[in-house]
Amino acid sequence: MKKTIFSVLLASLALTASAQFGRNPDTNPDKGYKDTYQGYFTVGVAVNMRNINDPQTVEIIKKNYNSITAENDMKPGELHPQEGVWRWQNADAIANFCRQNGIKLRGHCLVWYSQFANWMFNDKNGKPVTKEVFYQRLREHIHTVVNRYKDVVYAWDVVNEAMSDAGAARFGQQPNPYRETQLYRLCGDEFIAKAFEYAHEADPNAILFYNDYNAFQPAKRDRIYNMVKKMQDAGVPITGIGMQGHYNSYGPDEAEVEAAIKKYSELVKHIHVTELDIRLNEEMGGQLQFSRGQAGQAPAHLVTMQTDRYIKLFRLYRKYKDIIDNVTFWNVSDKDSWVGVNNHPLPFDENLRPKPVYYAIKNFDPAMDNVTPIEDFKPNELNQPGQEYPQVNSQGYARFQIKAPEARSVIVSLGLGGNGGTVLKKGEGGVWTGTTDGPMDEGFHYYHMTIDGATVNDPGTNNYYGSTRWESGIEIPAHDRDFYALKNVPHGNVTEILFHSPSTNAERRAFVYTPAEYDKNPKKKYPVLYLQHGWGENEYAWSNQGHAGLIMDNLLAEGKAKPFIIVMTYGMTNDAGFGTLGSFNYKNFETVLVDELIPYVDSHFRTIAKKESRAMAGLSMGGMETKNITLARPETFDWYGLFSGGTYAPADFEGKAKPRFIFTSCGSKENPDGVKKSVEDLKAAGFNAFSYVSEGTAHEFLTWRRSLKEMAQLLFK
């Protein structure tokens, strides 16, 4: 197959994905996070020395982030490993990088039980020092560090992770809310107060944070809240709370995060999401099961869940922009992530390429942040008898429900924003329910469910062949659906025919629509339209999903079209399956159609067997087949139609006779300018050409239903 043919087909398949899953191009290619979140909060990233010395990484940082955190290089143990010994090189380099590029710096961190300057606890002989000596050393450390960077650091994580995870009780006593570290054993919780006092002394203008992981969990949330309140009541200058975001694809529920934000906002005016990454396993916070080695393929359902979690979290962060000042990703890419490359936790992959989640976070629609669907959901018109779900509301939202008590995840492959679908939430009795993030395009959509990585169909609705398999179907009622509605008008017949194909050594099938008058006029002959489906569909598509027969019945009843026959057959003659695009060759189908099917139809139906009365049209891949076959066999067809299936150019017809008619269409969300321009060029060259753009639709059946309606009114006249 020629390269140009491949390009057309690939483009059509990309558009199919766009319709199926709502994938949108980058709407702001020149802007990064810092631009799209202007007016909300600063967006930060944790860096190491490799990051700021790699040109490609530097470009990512400069484009996307207006806040930086040193991942490790400003921690006490790194800066101050021994008494009188300071290692400033790396921290200075990061600070200078921020100064040179006009980026704010978050100081991380002044006190942490891990990676701490443990020499502070002992004298030169290795014996424990008094609390007073320790405080003297701590004050000197904090003052030295804060003063060195106060010109560029706007906020400090003063104390990190001082609260316990579980707080186990002993001998009937109340559990200790504090992590029992060497710091705590020496000073109790006083070290927290002292650290904040010293930091405030050194820089009264800096925002001073207490920072911890799992800060959303109700028990730990309350421990943090009580500690901060106690400290503030005693005059300790804690002015911010840092909520680390070391989450996973399964949790947390955004309702718990929101409850924590609300509770902390009672105490502070500044909340930072300080360490955001979402790993693909079920670990959270400080749980560490590293997934290192060569990067592998991330499971698709976990990626969808991860993306959904990022989207919902950022929507929540935007909601609380008045208190959330900053959201910081914990490193630039999967390559450098502390949880390992095979946890795929960040918006950039191991090769520094933006992942779909990057665009999902960046290209948000502010108008949709506070929109909730109207609760007038009704069962989908394609549901199986007696099934309540899926449902559709008056706005075009779709709601799904399935009972799967043992499942750990359920995803519907239908939704908006390029996110892989709608993630359902488990409720009572193991019933999973979820609603699309926004209204779907009008018309028909294929979809399926993914339960713990396994693909299954929705038991509530009918199945339709698409994506090279039987898929579930849902219909979002279109405002103009009257033209394909089942009405009290004369109806034609759709006949199944079986014909022998010597070229493929097989018996093949086609469906033939004959208008209502066909049997009443036994001597009348009719023109024929050969109408092709798209990639992954079959000969059923135009009758079932496309309502081709109903469209023609209604047009004929209204006197808007001439009666003609429609033939619909399977176009994947070499049975190329999903993911085997390279094995498909339209030449095989050309032989089946022109040399085998057309003679059969002409001999078994009353057709006008000449090119002036023969048309070919197709959607998507069927358009690609149409273009190539009509150009290869100009003696066979005189009426051409491409529905989201490419375009013709005057150069395509060099040395060939002009066809009587060319029709080209697409949805307004596809390539309308290209379609219009191609038809303008054809008209200028003397061709009888027409263009049509379906408003508000993409690469989907409502586009093609409308296209058939418009083309049918122009055929054979």
C-alpha cells in the first residue's frame, strides 16, 4: 500500500479515537502549567542536579513551573553533615537556577527525622547532648540556611513528617500522636515549636509550613490539626500546612482530600500540595515498594484511573484556589521519580515526553469546574429490555452502573477530555456507578467496560460491531434526530445476500436496501450506491448504527431524493484485526467489490448497470477505500462520496475523466477547513463538487448519518 494511503487511514483512525474517547489536541501548545494556572496557584516541581543540568529538562521546567523545590539538596543531612562542615554546592546551584530564571524557590526542609544532621544529638565524644545544646545547634543551622537563601525562598517546610501514622496504643494508654523519633525522645513536641520560632526569626516574611504525607486521612488529619492548633495557641508561627500528594491510582477519594483542606483552612491561610505524584500500585505516602529497572508498559486501566485521579484532584485544587497557593510535582519525569520508573507517577515519561495526563491537567475548561448534571436521567434508548442503565440526561451526560462486588476498578471507555473513559465508583452492595465528566456529542457511540483490566460489554445495553469486536452502544438523542426516526411512512426492505468470492475463496455477505416502491414497479430499474463502513466495523454498520434505510425512507416520503438501491458489504477483505493496520490492502477489496459483488448485484436486482447510475461512498476507512477504488476504476463509478475519509484534489484526476459528482464531508470537530478548501479547489477546476460539515460532531455516526442524508438528496439527479 502506498504511504499516502496509510496516512489517510491513520488520520481516520486517529479521528475515530477522538470520537470514541473524547481525545482533544493540545489547545495551548505554547503554554505550560504556569500559564494555564495563572490566577489559581503556582505550579512547582522538585528537582535534583541532573534536572537543572540537562537542557531538555531545563526547557520543560522553564515552560511549566514557577516554583521549584530542591528534592534532597537542602535537607539538613545533605547541607550540614558534620559540625562545622557545610555542603552548599548543590543547594546554591538550585538557588542560582531559580534566581537566573525568575522562579520562586520553596525551601525543603529545615527539620526532618530522616536525612537529619544527626551530629546535633551528640558531643565530640559521642555522648548525648542536652536539649539546650541541641536547640543552640538547631537555631544556628536554621538561621544559617534561611539567611543564605531568604532572597529567593518564599516558603519553608520547617518541620517535615513529625506525626505518627497509626499511633499504636500501649497498655491501655492513648496512642502517641507524634512519631517517636530521636527528635521527639529528646525534646517532646517542643522541637516543632522551636524550629518555627527560629525560622521566623531568620525570615519574618517567609511562609512557614508544617509538611506531612497522608494528611488527608481522617485520623492523621486530626492529629496534624490538633498539633498545629496547639502550637498556634501558644504563639508558634505556623502559617501554612503542606499536604504531600504521594497517592495512587486507587485513592484517595477526593472527598477525603476536600475534608482535610476545609479543616486545615480553619487554622492557616496557606495550603500547599507539596509532593504530588500518583503511582500505579496501591501504596501511598511513605510506603516504598520501588519499581525500578527498564521502563515497561503501564497497564491501560491503571493509567486511566491515574489520569482520572489527577483530573479530579486538580479540579478540587482549583476550587480552593483562595487557600491553595501552590501545587508541586515531586520531580519532573518518571525517569527520576523516587517511586521508580515503572510506577509511571508523573506527567512526563522516562524520555521526558508529555503523557496524555499532562494535557488533561493543563487543558482544563474552567466553565466545567462547577457544573453538575441535571438529574433527569432516563434509560438509554438502546438498552436491553427492562434494563435501567446506562442512562442519558437532557444535557447529554451519560450515567453507567454495574454490579461487580469483587471488582477493584471499573472503567467505561466513554467520556470527555482524552482520559480513557469514565471511572466508576463502588457503592453499597458492590454496585459501581459513574457519570461522564460532561455532555457527550449527540448521536451514537460505541463503548465497553474494563473491570480490573478485563474488557467486557455492558450487560444493560445492546451490542454493535465496532473496533473489530462487538461493543456496547449508547445513543445521545440528537436535536435533529427526526430525519432518521422510525415513522409511519412507506419502508423499504433490507435483504441479506450471500455471494461467492473466487478471489478470497469464501462466501461473502452484503445487505441490499431497496426502496419501498421497488416491489411495486417490477419493470423499473434503479441506480445503486455502494456504501462502506469504517475500520473495525462490518456490513451491519450502516443499517444498524447508521440507520441508512430509515434515512432513505424518510427522504423518499418527503420527495427529497430519487429512489435508489444501497449495497453494504464487509470491506475488511483480508480480515485485518485491531492493531494490524499494516496488513490491510484495499486492492483485495477492490477485486471483491468491482469484479464480484457488482456483477452479482446487477444480475440479481433491477439495477441500471452502468457507471452513470453507480455511486460509491464510505465513512472513515470506507472513505479511503472509496477514494482509491474510484480513482482506480473510473469506468465503474461516476458519483463519489467521502465521509470523514479524506479529500480529492484536482491532481488526483490528471489523465482521467471527470466524475459527475463529488461529495466530501466531516464533522465540525474534525477538519472542516480542509474539506471546504478541497471542494473549492475542485470547483475552481470545473468539478461538480459539494462539501458538508456536520455541526457539533466529530468522527462519529451522527456526522455520517447527516452526510448520507445530504448526499442522498443530490445523487442521480
